[in-house]
Amino acid sequence: MTPSKSERERDYERRRHQAWQRRQAAKAAERRRRRNTALAAALVVVVVAGIAVVAFFSFRPAAEPLAGPSDAATPAGSASLPADACPAPTSSPTVTPSEGATAPDASVAQGRTWTGTITTSCGPIGIELEGAQAPQAVASFVSLAQEGFFNGTPCHRLVTSGIYVLQCGDPTGTGTGGPGYTFGPVENAPSDNVYPAGTIAMARQGGDGDSQGSQFFLVYQDSTIPSDSAGGYTVFGRITSGLDVVERVAEAGVGGGSTDGNPTTPISIEQVTVQ
């Protein structure tokens, strides 16, 4: 029996609707595929960035990097440095680390605020240390400064992308040196992982809060540094003047055109005084 016109029309409409449904399903599948691809790519970027941040704050090859007063986020700068303010460093470390040494007792920090100056080959940097918020780190830094440990040591590492820091305090200039002792755990790390410009914090091994020694970093631009299994990084002070000394070194960049390595403009600590 030949189908009536109305039956043919209904069959045609049914097949056309089914074809439309297949096209819509294919489009939806393609949208899901593109969305999943984009999400996967974004996840890779986040993971890689996180790995890079954690890797930065590990001493090479094994170990690296107060809640100060509320006004610590805005360190004072000093007058602009002249073009010849960074002569090549001529001094070398004067103190030999003693392996097996013991970290100074936290009581050395006296639970008070210390002021001082990091005199570098590129100019002076005024500092304030918070012995109440980070007593162990301040005790160590003050003791090392008083014995002349930092004299002649280079600031061996500069990072100019993602994280903005100059790392100092290693007498070997390799990123693996220290005072012959380590201490921990992490003190006074920011809960939001934000380290404002002017922050002074301890370097340490990734995932090891007890690996802090003499290396520290100066933050010259607001930086977000994710915590790891050991927490964040001990903030024990702030720059009160001379932030532009660090900024000037950062502006010259990293050797070889990289964004992480030895600064193009060599800078060494000549002396650290605290009181």
C-alpha cells in the first residue's frame, strides 16, 4: 500500500529531526572536546608555574630561600643611584663556615625590633628585623652579621619574571652554601602567600622547613610564592631604605638573557651592621 502524503511528510520530518539531533550532538561533543582541551592546557600552565616557583626556592642543587608591622608593604626608597654606583665587587668572604656548628638560640633576638644596614657594592640598604615575629631567623641573622659572616659574600641569584627577588647570603656564591648549621621550622610566613616589595625572607629547601641557614632573599616587587609541604617562607624583616639599589640590579637583568640566575650587574655585601 502506498503511504499517504501525510505519512510521507511525517516520515520526512522525523528523519530531518533525527538528522538535526545528530548534528546538534556532534556540535555539543566538539564543544566539550574543545573545553576539555582548554582546561587541560590551563591546568598544565598552573602546574608548571607551581613547579617553577617551588624549584626557585630550593637551593641548587639541594637547598634554598615577620609578619612585620602593617606598614611593611611600602618600603621607603632612597635617592636614585648614579650610573657608576655599582663598581665591580673586590672583596671576598672573610669568615669560613664551621661544619657542625649550632644555630644561635632564639633568645638572641631579644624579642625586639632591630635596625641596621646592608652595605653593598651598589649602595646601602636600610633594614628592620622583627625579633618578636621571627625570633630564630633574626637571632641567626644578627649573630652572623655581628661575626662578619656576610662580609664579601655575593648576591648570587636574581629572578625577574613571575617572582621578583634577589637572593644573598651564600659565601660560596653557588646557592648551596651556608653557615654550617640549619634551623627551623618556618616562622611568620604570610597566610596569603603574598610577599610585598621590601620583604626580607629566609631561603630554604623545598619541602623542608628545617633547612634554613644564612641565605635570604630581598623582594623588590610584590610576589606571590605558593606554600609547600613545609609552609611558606620565614619573613623576618623589611627594607626601610635603598629598595632602589635592588631595583637597579634587577633592571640590568640576569646574565645570558635568562630570567633566573646570576645578576648581570654583580653585587656583593660588604658589611651588615645591626643594633
